[in-house]
Amino acid sequence: MTEYDKKIWLFGVFTACPLSDGIKDCLFQKYRSMSPATRWSYLESLSEKEVDDFIKYHKKCLSHRISGKRKECSFRLKDKKIISK
């Protein structure tokens, strides 16, 4: 996937949780209140590494929540890396 395609993919996650019941402390929550134009500008400013980290965070959270392991994610993004709490 190209960097541009990754940003388009992330735009959807920045817009709404695919499970429709996003967790209250979701990393993406603060971006969901932005206007679409502001959200896109923010995504455009990210490096490829930052984009990849956001995608990794989302995939891990989604996997945990779908598998029923957790209702909420037990990890967070810190210094552009995913770490356990």
C-alpha cells in the first residue's frame, strides 16, 4: 500500500470506529471531532513512520476487541511506538 493509500485508509479510522462503539480513551477520539479538512491536513503532515504506527495501533486494538480479549485496548502510542500500559 502506498503512503497516500495508508493515509486514506487512516482517514476512515480518524472519522469513526469501525466497531461503532469506540472506547472513551481511544487514541483517535481527539481527531474525530476535527473537521474533515483539518483531519486530512493533519494526516498529510505525518511521516510514513507515524502513519505506520497509527495503523499498527488500530490493528492491534481492533484484533483485541473483536477476539473478545478486551472491551478496551491495553496499549497506547507513545513516542511514535506502541507500548503496553
